[in-house]
Amino acid sequence: MKRYKIAAILIIVHGIIEIGGFFSLLPLWFGLEQGEWVPFDPPPADVAIVGVIWGVIRIIGGVGLLKNLKWGLALSVIVCTIAIAKMIDVLPFGIMDGILGGTALILMLTQYFGKKSL
């Protein structure tokens, strides 16, 4: 159970970091420009909204895992797997996906399967 708790904390922290990206756009929305803004594709507001959604899903999965609920484990494994699969597309931020999501996934799988052999 200890590995699940560590994985849940990592997932919750990852979700909070993901939501934190939303606040990086506040200067843009309040008109406080900080020099030249390079046009992005996709627009930063869209990326921030998607980040908030991902962060909330991660936190929900982490809380479910922290409460030892099966759906929390399933949701956390799905979210971590997708994050690892997509981390190359969002470099350099994907490095954090690999570190936090990968570590949490390894902890969850080693706890679930234990030392069972094939």
C-alpha cells in the first residue's frame, strides 16, 4: 500500500503543476504584455484550458488511488500511460511527464503485480 500512496502523491502533485500552467497566461489576459509575444499554434489559452482539464483528471485519479479505490488505480494508470506516450510532443515540459508519470506508473504496477511471475 505504501507504493500506491507515493504514486498518488506524485499524481496529485503532477495535476497541481498542470493546473499551474493556467496561471502563466494571466498577464496576457489582463493586458500586461511582457515584450514581444510570439504567435503560438495552438493558442496558449487553448493549451491552458486543456492543461486544467488534464490536471483535474489527474487529481481525481490520485485522490481515488489515495483512498484505495479501484477506479482510482485504473484512471491513474490510464492518465500516466497517456502522459508517457505523449511526452515527446510537448518537450521540454514532457520531461516532467516522464519523471512524475513514469515513476508513478512504475510504483502502481509494481505494487499491483508484486513479485508474481509469468
